[in-house]
Amino acid sequence: MSEKIAVLIPCYNEEVTIAKVVDDFRAALPEATVYVYDNNSTDRTGEIAREHGAVVRFEPRQGKGNVVRQMFRDIEADCYLMVDGDDTYPAEAGRTLCDPILEGRADMTVGDRLSNGTYAEENKRAFHGFGNDLVRLMIKWIYGYGFDDVMTGYRAFSRAFVKTFPVLSEGFQIETELSIHAVDRRWRILDVPIEYRDRPAGSSSKLNTVSDGVKVIMAIASLFKNYRPLKFFSLVALVFALIGLVLGIPIIAEYARTGLVPRFPTAILAAAFMFLCGLSLATGLVLDTVAKNDRRQWELAVYREMGHRPPITPPTERNLID
């Protein structure tokens, strides 16, 4: 039997805040089980969490993505509420995030820190807001969906979402991967505004703005290639074609005027770029077929997973039945 709600808290050296986080979520969601996954902490994070009633497990592979992967594999629930252990997200918003999942109105709810301005007021770390906006713009351009807050660590998921989500990331790219997967696989997404507060004194962020930001951008590019290969390789082909035309048009014009090819090496280089253009398009077409087949297999996996669960009756239908 699965639990109704599982609160998932990935942690690394959060002894300053973890007691309050566990207490707050146990009070806000008394029917839920609170899980704390200790990711090689060198302080008393795991011990304190256990003392305050959390189920504590250890994940030796360093990185938030690795922790989330193991959480999703281990835990059985109807609704998974994931939150950071740094006490920046309000536990009282947990019910608002979980209800749309349990009522069958959404497959992923996103705790939006940006719309109400609290993140801009509270967050003191330079360039975090800029990085979030950049990632949002990239996802909007590639996938056509505009998240209100793409990097938030406060989300809830349905069982079908969790059990069919292939975690590829190892670190802080996991939020971006979750967002892109939800958009690409057409899951129902709901943004829920929340009140954000900065870390308390004595608590420090594990996120490195530059190095982790570069990893996030690289993850977006990699997922773009995997999920939308035809679009990705068409853009690569366009770049090759433009370079080939820039190099080749003057040579073609010279040949038309004089009948001579004065810069033979440049002509070969231009032809090579046009060949790469065609090769890139062919690669995109082949990988697009592979991606579509993968999508079909994934859809069947979702049907199988949802087939194990009783159908959820929407509130309006329940009222009519009653």
C-alpha cells in the first residue's frame, strides 16, 4: 500500500535548519511521511532529522540529482512533495501544492517564488535571479512554455510522473530537467505562488552561481538534443549552411564572371560546410524517428503505471455521485 503524501527532503549539511523544516511539515501535513535523504553530510543533519520524526536514509552518490533519483525509486506514494531542507519554503503551502495532484487536476505543481516578488526581496545572492530568468527564456524559446519559476526546489508530483521520469542529472540541474521533461511529455503543470524567505543566519547555500549555472545551461542543450533532435540539428545545419554560403558565394560569383576558381582551398572548405549541413539534417531526421519511438514507449509505460492505480474522480463528478 502506498502512502497518500510523501514529503521528500534532499539534504547536505543542513543541521541549522532541518529540525524546523521537519517539524513544520509534520505539522502542516500530519498524514504525510517526511523523508530526509542525507547526502554525505559532515554535520548532524541526519541525526537531528531522525530525532524530530523524519524517516532518514543515506545516499552516498554526491549531488541533488542522485538523491532525487534514489528517492523516486524507493518511495511509494500518491503525491510526492519535494522541498529543500534550508527553510526557505513555507510548509503551510504544501497543502496547496498537493491538492491539485491528489484531485487529478495536475501532474506537477511548481512553487512559484517570483510572481509575488518575494524572491527578489529576500534572495541576497548575486545573479541568481538573472540565471533563473535566462533558463526560463531558453525553455520558452525551445519548448514554447513559459514557467513562472523554473529553478524552484518546491514542487509536487503525481505517482505516474515520478515512476516514469528518467533522472539523468547528478546535481542542481535536476530542477531544469524536471521542468523540461514535464513540458516535453505534456504533463499537466500548475504554478502555485508561494512566499519565499532567505536562508536563516548560519545557513549557507551549496549552489555555485557560475559553475552550476554553466551546468544548467549545458543540461538544457543536452535535453534539447535528446527531446527535439530535428529542431536541434536543423539549427546546427543552418549554421553550417550560412558559413558555407559566406565562403562559397564569392567563389561562385568569381567563377561565373571569369570561369576560374582562384581560391581552390576555400572552395573545398565551403563544399565541406555544405556537406556538414546535409549530414546534420540527416542526423536530425534519424534521431527524430528514434525520439518518437522512445516517446511511444514512454507513453505505454505511463499507461501501465496508471493502470495500477484506481481512477481519480474529479471533485465535480464526486459531488454529482454524492
